[in-house]
Amino acid sequence: MDKELNADQKDFDFHLPNGEILRTILVRTELTESNLKAVLKSKGVYLPKYSKEDTIPPLMRSLLSPKEYDEIRDLQKFKVEKFKYRTTQIPWQGDKNILANLPDLDLHQLINEKYEYHPGFDLLGVSSFMPVDDRQDKVELQFKIEEHSDIASIHNRNKEFEGSIIIELKEDGHLHLHSTKTFTSKGTQDIVNSIESKLEQHFKLTGSVKKEDSYERIIFKHFSNPNRFLFFIKFIDDIDFLKFKKIVNVNISPDPEKETPEEAREFLKDIDNLNIKGKSLKRHVIISKSEYRKSLWLLSITVQYDFRHSEGEGNCELEYAFPDFKLDESENSEFQFFISKLTIDKKYRATAKKTKIEKAIFKKVDDHKVLNYNLLKT
């Protein structure tokens, strides 16, 4: 009997979706019309038009191969679960063996202390800090959570999200403890922030960090309006193996405390927030004319690069932003960046390791970000 149940369970686990269940997957906004067009063409199905209204019915009637289903899931996962990166730093007074300076950290206990009610997710497994590349001065903690939603589509009721925190010692004239926080959901973001707070308390108790010091985050109020523009503009240039191609879009908001230049006053009247898309935005007056910078908040910019890496060549888009910006709480919005798209050229796709490329991009952009933040913060 047990063997029969196991066999039935195995068949259920590997059952490929079709019909209505498949439709709930295909209609999701993360999957574009071009994604579905590519799946149909790979099956030898060609249509006069390729809107979702045209592509979804034939896909619902057909049976996806395991490979095709995995490709759709990968496309969806990459677009939804993008890793967002935020970094902080704090002056360090302790020795260089970080692992020996860490407290015993139980993530299950930390979550129970943080939330009065069940937060809507469960921590998977047991996580602990591990050395990176056998270094004593660089450690990482990785974790996964599973979120459950009764109102999501059948395919997406249970979803896993990842988070991590890397802490390492960096020296730029003074010794700093540098933290890199990555997260893919609000739940994982809350957890990495709680881990960082717990570590700060511990380091102050042990004397590794002075009591009057705190983690320095890159936040909105650390820049004057012109310097915030300059900070963003530093990303519209080549960054090591990333070669600038174009600005995809720009998001701005008029500063209500500043007087807008006369020629732009009527255009920006009654606008709280403006998203600009175009082909040659680097030359647009919003970016190129310094007289606009005093009276405008630059909130985000999405940049496209070509890259040539040892793993392969291709192009990518990165979004740099103050995503938590609110008009009445603007000052404490924290800066983050993430890779919104990454495409590897066809001749490298069979061998290229996308994760290695993403990590290399993060390393170069993060170093570039920290350097320019320290030059431009006020």
C-alpha cells in the first residue's frame, strides 16, 4: 500500500500542467508576449499574431515538455525573484577574525521575537555564518523562506525566496566592517535587516564597534539634490567590463522646497512623480542640464550595458533607485540596485554560468557605488 502511495505521489510531483492550470501560469505579467512566442516557435507552431490572446489558447491545448516547462519557470523566477542589493559600513575596532567575533544566531528564534503573529512565511532549514573563500575576515549567511498565499494562482501559492548577508573587513585608510544584504522579497528583506541589527548590538557589547557608531547606509538625505544627480550619473559610464549602452528610463520628482526653472515650471506643474522612457535620455535636458538639478529629485535610473566576461558576452539592465521613497518620508529612503535583465549571447548560452556573471557585475558595481558615495555624500 505504501509503495502505491509513493508511486501516486511521484506521478503527482512530475505531472506537467495543461489546460486551466497552465493558463494561470501563462497569464502572469512576468511572462512577456515574446517569451510565449519563443515557446510556441520551439514547438514548431507559427501564428499570424503573437499577443497573449493568440498564444495562450494553443499552449493550453498542447502539452509542454519538461524542458519547456522549466524554461517558463526560469523566466518567471528570474523576473520575480530578482536579488536586490543594499550595503552598509561601520568602523571596526576588533580583531580580523570575524567568525570568532560572531554571536550564536538562531534565525528561527529571531523571527519568533520579531513577529507577534505568524508572518506568512516559514524559514526553511537551519542557517549559519560560513567563511567565504576560507577567509577569516569575510563570512556569509544564506537562508530561504517559503511564503504561502491562498489568493495566488494554483501554481504560485507556495513560493521560496532567498536572502543573505555577507560581512567583511575593508580598509580605505580606516578599518570598516562592510555588510552586503541581498533579498528577493519583503520577508527576506526584514530578516536581513534584523540580522544586521542583532550583529550591531553584539559588536557594541563586545567592544568591536564603538557604542556611538552605527551602520552607515546610503540614504536619500545624504546627498544634496545636485550631488544625488551626480551619484546616479556615475552609473551611466563604463564600469570595468560593463560597457554603457543607453539609459532605459529615469524617474524624477519636483522638490517642493525648491523653485523650478521657469522653462520647466508649466511642464512639471501638479506632478508628484514622473517616469521618462526614451532612446537618447543621456542627452535629455533633465540629465544634461545642471540648472535643473537643484530643484529636482532624481529617484531612479535604469541603465543598459553590454558586457564581455570570461563566462561569455551579452547585455544587461541595472536599476539604481531609492525604492522606498515617499513624498512625506523621503529623507530615510535607502539606495539599492538590482539586475533587472541579463541576456547572454547565443553562442555562450550552452556553457556560460549566469550566476558567476551576476556576482561579477555586483562586485564591480558595488565597488563603484561605494567609491562615488564617499566622494559625493554631504
